[in-house]
Amino acid sequence: MSSCNSGMRPIGLTIKIPRIDKWGMEVKGEIMIIHECISCGKISINRILSQDDEKEIMKVFRYGIKLDDEKKKKLKNQNVKVLEENDREEVEKQIFGLKDTSKPNFFQTTKL
């Protein structure tokens, strides 16, 4: 909820800026959900939880791609980058897991 106590709706996905952890290792950016207050328009960025539905997250991703330029500009002015179609591979990797088709999986290498 925003300070006006209205509900929030998901409008797109963004990615947390990669950083260096305390051991000097690079931490990859995390996919986050952009929410907007339905009343006052306040923007909130929230983590994706393990119980969130992957199909619904992908719907939010597609919705974000279709946001109008004015809304994207408003978000950019708040340092929020809406993920676009060219980010799809990274979104799918983080939401569904790494899909490396060059390596055979367990079921392709094991005779049952």
C-alpha cells in the first residue's frame, strides 16, 4: 500500500543494479516487480517471492513492454528501468531457471 492507503497494481519488471558483495564477488541483478498505486500513482519496487506464479510474472513482463512512452519516461526519471523484449532471455532465466540446451539433462543421459 502507498501512503494514501490505496491498492497497488503490478505494471512491469525491472532489475536491481548488480553490486559487489562484502567478499568482492559480483552479485547479479535480481528481477523485481514494479507496482503503481491505483490512486496516487506512487511507484514501489518489490522482490519476487518463491510462491509467486511464474506465468503471472511473465504477464506483468508483457504488460510492462506495452507501457506507453510517457509512463516509461516517468519511471526512468525515478531511476526505474522497465525491462523490454530484449531482456526476455534474462527474465526467463531468473524466473524459470537456466535453460542450457547444449548440455544433456538427467533424463537424456539416464536409461530407466
